[in-house]
Amino acid sequence: MRIKQVHSGIGRPALERRTLEALGLKHHQDAVVKKDHPSLRGMLYQVRHLVEVTPVKEGK
């Protein structure tokens, strides 16, 4: 999954800011690629209004 931060964490509750940091997103427009996992889905649900998720085909 490609996860891109589309809104700033400034002014957001501490839980949301810590979740963004745990995902590896430190700045607006940062993007990371992570493997799909239930715990990752839970984190994304907490910050769903701040990120954009795009499926990525896994390469060999």
C-alpha cells in the first residue's frame, strides 16, 4: 500500500500525530510504501482524514 499524507498534523490530537509518525509520515506530502496488515489498517483508520491510500502491486 502506498500511503501519502495529504493534510497536516498541526493542530491535531496527539494520538493522530503519533500515528502519523509511527507510519513514517513526518511532513505534509510525505509518502511511504507498507505491506498490508490488520494493525496497519487500524492505524490508517485513525488518520483516514489525513492520508490517501493507494494499492500497489508487489514486485518480485
